[in-house]
Amino acid sequence: MGNKYYVENPKKFILEFLDDQFDKDLKLEKKLDKLLDFSFSEISCPLKYHNQSYREDGDCTNLAYSIYWCLWEDRLKDYAEFKEILYGKKFSGDTICTWKTLFNDSRFFLLLDFSGVQLDQIKRFFKLFQSIGNFYLLPSNTVRFSSKNVSLNLYRGDFNGMKDYFDTFRDALIENNDNTIKSLIDENNFFFGSENPWKKLEETFDLQATEKLQFEKHFNYSDFILNQRDYKKHILEYTEKSINMIEERSKIIVEKLKESLTEKI
């Protein structure tokens, strides 16, 4: 199921959103600054800015796809048209640092004793993980794996011990020693070609700040009961590094968006 609202002009669409969501009297630059830590879960404007499909992720909304195009049109136009991006064809939105990795079962909050400062850090991450600095695109052609069709996005999230961590996914692309990753790279050859898969993603979608994401352990919510003390420690490390990465990358993304939106529409 794809987006039902067709976006004719992504730049105008973003400008309409900024007027609808924020104070119309603000200068464009000030409105765009609000995107630095704006959570797409807080979109209060008409439904057209959402994705209107079965997915609720901020990374695959009409607004996000319009922003991707404005940011990376020059890098994407050889591989897809905007309408293909909008409908999730050839590429799909992905979230770098995910919430469900560690927080899928919220009951642990009743058992772990977080201080006020620590809770503030977790809340900050909850706000930022659905912000533009945490989004990018992945080529979306699929291969058959374990009786299912999987994309790079799904394989990163559900299989092979990656547990939706970005560093394990990045390392798998760099090392290129995983057969399913190899098959997915081949299936998405229209984008990767003969280039190094990680370098291609990094340079196309401004992922340099993700180098901050490196973890010794890769817990997810299913590990909580086994080791609560280390799980709590890991939560704090994960959220701190994720916040730092998202804030750094958001500045880069918003500055690029300012350049794009001030050009003639």
C-alpha cells in the first residue's frame, strides 16, 4: 500500500508544511531551524503530510520523501524519479537509530531505577529518533531469505543478529562477508554498481556522522531479563551516542535544506 496523496512539487509541499505546522510569520530560516529536533510523530497538520498507509514510521511519510528529494535530487535523479521515491519504489525510508531496538517492551521502566537526568536523556532520544537527522534512504529491491522476501531495511532489522543496530549493518556492508547482504547488493545493483556499498550510502545520504555509532554489545529488548544492570548501562550509552549523532547530522541536513528551498522553485 502506497501513499494516496500525490505531491506535485516537493519544495512547495515542504513550504506548505512549514506554514501549517509553525508560525507563518516566522522567516523561512527560523522555520527550518525548528526541524533540528522536530519529531515527525508530532505532525499536527492535515493528513497529506503523513504517509496514509499501513506504516506509521516518520521516515516514510510524504513529508520525509519530499525532503529526501530536495536534499539529494542531484544524487538520486540518475536512479529514480521523484514519484518513484514518493511511492517507495526503488528506495524506502529508513531510521538510523531505532526506538524498538531497546524499548519495544516499556515495562522495563518499572524495574530499572533511572535518575531524573537519565530519564531526560531517554526522553530526548525518544523525541529525536523520529527527526530528520535520523532518516535516510535505502534501495529497496528484495531477495528471498528464510522463505520471505527481505530488503536491506528488513534484513538489518530482523535477521542475522544485527538487531537493527546501525554499526552492525555498516560493518556488514564494509566487510561484505554476509551472503544475504551480497545478494541484496547485487539485487540493488542499479544503485550500488561496482562501488563500495557503504561508501556509496555514506556519500549519497550524508551519513558521515554515523561513525559515532559503535557499540561493544548489541542488546535488544529480548535480553532485558537476562542482565538488567548491563542493559540499563547500555541504554544510557546507546541513547547518548544516538543523540550526539542525530544532533550533528540534523545541522548538516537542515543547512542543505535551507540551500535547496531558497533556490527558485
